Amino acid sequence: MQSATDLLAGNLPAEPNSFIGRERDLADLAKLLGEVRVLTLSGPGGIGKTRLAVRLARNVISGSASPAGEAGPADSSGAAAGHGVGAGIGLGLDLDEAWLVDLADGHGRTANRVAATIGVREEPGVPLAQTLAEALRSRHMLLVLDTCEHQVNDCATLVQLLLARCPWLRIIATSREPLRVRGETIWRVQPLDLPPDDAVGDELAGHEAIRLFAARATGARPGFTLTRENTPSVARLCRTLDGIPLGIELSAARVRALSVEQIADRLRDRFQLLDSGDRTAPPRQQTLRATVDWSYELLDEAEQMLLRRLAVFSGWNLDMAEQVCSDDAIPADAVLDLLISLIDKSLVVLDGEAAGDARYRLLDTIREYALERLVAAGEEARLFLRQRDCILALVEETARAMFRRGDPPWPVRLAIFRRGIAEYGNFRIALATSLSHGHTDQGLRLCTGLLNMWVPHGDQREAATWFDRFLVAEGGEVTPRVRGRALAGRANIAFDLQDYDVLLRTAQQSL
């Protein structure tokens, strides 16, 4: 039998594992969302903003959909979703859809990303933000804008417009800094609850940080349990990490190879080595960096090399990792085992499937750290160019396969299109790499190959921007065939946008 939440529209992801702690925060946030229209969850990287936002959205939307007093579906911890935390019910919320918009890669304007996620198409001669506001005017929607700090000003501008035009809209934003818009309520996400220094015995086990470590350690090493002997070391470890969820999860993964006492001892030593770091950085930011630094140093040389090389992707499958990251130092047939090892150590996330292939990604904080390591190793330019070549081959192969008359059949075309959607972040990285290296020929080939992905996805404006950047770029030799096809593609985009001056000029240049 279908539940009320099954009928709700949106794209909230399923939770990959049990949600631990923050019960009081969720109850307070649900009530707060009944009173305010934009709620920003703010805090440093690794504090758990995204996970909290998604759980809050799920609780609120399921609470809005269930009749008062009816029990919601149970989550993995046994609590009724949307009810055990006081969500939705009786709070005046009437929401029937929830959408998560990921802004982590920092590419493209916020309005474009929101419109593409929700499925709103640009109208000729009308700013997309205005079209988006009109489309959402009568919808009872919860919009989650995730990782806004990359383009905080643009996010703020769009949020202000939507608040003014869409009376039934609620917004949850996650950002390392507030949006600073009128009507915004800022919730500083705190570390998980820690036991006091003088707590002993059973007093330790009920605290959020301890519970999180125990749950993740059990996942890493089935059979792991908290005991009277190891719980004090778990508490010491969690205090050293200041209750930062990412740090706790990384350390819990190490129980596959170390005792809790060894993990706590090594973590304390590693932090002492970083006491003389950047004095101006926020203390919790230093702690998080120390956590990731420590985890990286525990990897063997091949694992470290693969981790930093994976930073050139926004997400990837196994074939992509083997093509881009392998060489004499890491043979292609060793990539899978190394990848599994990095997943086990909570440094790589298994991120669903696309076109039948498992997808992987790095958490944003881990990717930033790995990029720094890639630069320090002197591999940045070579690996980003290899990523670009991989994506260019994928784009051109897809264009050839997708648009033969009568072949492939529609289900295959749909699977290929969905794979393309999964690679959007990689498309932007490859385009930016071509532009920064002055590789105009490859950039125009990417644009031409992506044309039939951009158009049905409603990204004509983004397509026009990339075409124009490469068509005026200087550097690199471009064959007449490549430039002519690119100009024809730009003319097609101009036709869709009803920009007839550009259409006429580029079509003539193409001929």
C-alpha cells in the first residue's frame, strides 16, 4: 500500500545509513520552519549541514503529508519519521513537494541550477529567475539549496526574489556563511553532543558523538560493540575531534585495522603536529583539517595517489577512474581494489547508479583537501587534462550513439541521457580545463558534443556562454570543420533563445 510520502513530488535522496543524534535540533528546526520562510544551516565543512538539511526536509514533508496523529514510516533507528522529532504536524505547514539543489561545484548561476533540477525551462526574452519565480508562485514547495558558499551572493539574490514572489515557498539553505537576506533565520549547526570530562561508565554511551562512532564502527567491523573498557577511549577520541561528524566517521572506519585505543592515541599525536598551523583559521576548521590530514597519512602510497587524483572528478564510475587515474604507478587493474579500500575508510562515497554503473564521489571537504595534495604533488595539470580527454571521448561517443536514425531504441537513449545528467559536473570541469589551457579546439568539440544534452535539459543559456567563450578565445589551432560545426551549434542555440542577430551572424560564419 502506498504511503502519503510516496505520492510527494521531489528528489530528496534516500539516506545511505542511519541518522544518529540531533533529535532536539530536528524538533526545534521543524517548529522554526513553521514560522519562518528561509532557514540557513550554517557551519564549517564536515559539521553535517547537508545531512541535517535532508533529514529535516524529509521529516517536515512527511509530517505535512500525514494526517494528525497518524504514525509516519519508521526510520532505521526505530523512530517514526516526521513525528518522533516533531516535524510538520500542527505547525501550519502545507507542503507537497521537496527539492534538493546541489550547488557544491560552484559552476553556473543559481537560478539555472534550480530551474534545471525542478524542470523549469527558460522563456525567450525573460530572465530565468523571473520565469522560475512565476513557475513556483502557486506551488507548496520546500526548496533545499545545498552548499551555497561557492556563490553566496547569487544565492542570496535569487532567494530574495523567490521569497517576494512565491508565498507558499519554504527554503532551507546550507552554507559555511549566512546568505544575509531579509527574513533569513540562521541556525548554527553545532558539533554532536559530547560527554563531560568527568563522565564515566554508562553516562558516556548515550551521547550523540559516542553513538555515531559506535554505529559507524559497527558498519566498518561487524560485531564491534561499546564496552566498559573501550568506551572511555571512544569518548577521548570524540572530544579530540570536537564532535565533528566527518572526523568521527573517518576515525570509526579505522577500527578495521586498529583498536579504539590506538586510534585515539594516534589522533592525539597527529593533532600535536599541527598546533603551529594557521592561527587565523577558525579552531574547528583546524580540527577538521587535522582529521583529514591524519586520515590521509594513514593511507598507503597507492591509496594516497588515487585519492588525490580522484579530485579531478565531480563524480565518476569505475571505467573513468581506470582511464584517468591509472599509469605505471597505479595499474588499471589495481584501481578497483584501491577504490574499495578508500570507500571502506569513508574517504570515497558510493553515490547510487547511473546507466547501470555504480557512481562514486568525494565529500566536498575531502575533495578540497585532495586537490591541495594533487597540486603539491605536481600532478594537477596532467590529471585535469586526462579528465578532459576522458570526458571529451565520452561526449563524442555519446553524440554518435544517440542520434543515429532509429537506433538505439528509446530505453537505451533514455539511459544514455540519464548518464549525461550524472556527468554535468564533469562536463563543466572539462570545459574549464580546456579554456584555462587555451585548448580551443577541444573546447569547441565539447560544446558541439554537448549540444544535444544542453538543449533538452533546458540549459541553452549555459550552452551559449560556453560556445561564446571558445569562439572568441585565442590560442590553439582549430580546424575549419570543428569551428564550422561549433558555429552551426551556436546558431541553433540562438534560434532557441530567439536571438536572431546572433543566429544570422553565426550561421553565415558557419557556412
